[in-house]
Amino acid sequence: MDKTLLSFAAFTVAAYVALWIFRPGIASEGLETTADMFVQALPWIVVSMLAAGLLSQFFHVHIVARWLGREAGIGGILLGAMFGMLGTGSRWAMYPLASGLLAANASPGAVFAFVTSWQLVSLPRLPAEVPFYGPEFAVVRMMVSIFIAVFGGILVNRIMQ
């Protein structure tokens, strides 16, 4: 099991125990909120995992490695950023998809660019921004965000070599 998950779980349990002793009302409200969030998120998690499992059957490792792998260089990072811009799914869909790309030998930089451009750009959100920010600001923000995703992808690949 993942040590980070175990550490986070131990910290969370310890915090609940301490709160239960010193502030039981807060601990109780925290558990109620947790239950509400769990009920709300569970269908998304299940459907996303099912979809990611199905999509993984269409990811041919050699194709992903060729287009998004380390050998693809900056082109793979750019492609990852472009794919991320098209993303409209929730994090429950996009993170398993990104994990599937890593498992299929996409470079960490391409996956970083994919996730970052999805979070920062997402073209389907652009029409919602223009009425609030104006077209010039929205386009400049999008361009800077793409730059951040690509530059970050290059940096991540260098760090993770």
C-alpha cells in the first residue's frame, strides 16, 4: 500500500481522535460532512473508474509511448497540453485517464501538460470566460496557461529523469 496514503490516513485518524476528545461536536460534524461528500462522489468515482478501465483497453502502449512518451520529446508535451485543453470531464474522470496514460508509458511531462492544461485552460470553458473578462484577457490567460503547462511538462521530464 502507498506510504503517502497510509501517512495521510494516520494523520486524519489522529486528528479525528483528538477532536473527538477535545471538541466532539466538530468531529461529529466532520464525519457527517464526510458521509455527505462520500455519497455525492461515489457514483462519479465508480463510473470514472469503469470508464478509465474501458479506455485503458484502447490505449496501446506502443502508440502512447510513440506520441506521448519521452522519445516524443517536446512534441509529446505539446500534444499532451492540446489533449488536456479539450477535456471537459471532472477530476474523477481526468485523473484516472491521466494515470492510465502514465501506465501506458506516456512521459511524466506529457501527463503534467495534459492535467495542467485541462485545469487551467479547458477550451469548453472559454466561452463562459469571454463575457466576464473580455476576449483579449481570456485569450491571453489561455496562452499563458498553455505556456505554463508546456514549460512545466519540460521541467517535470527533466526532474524525473
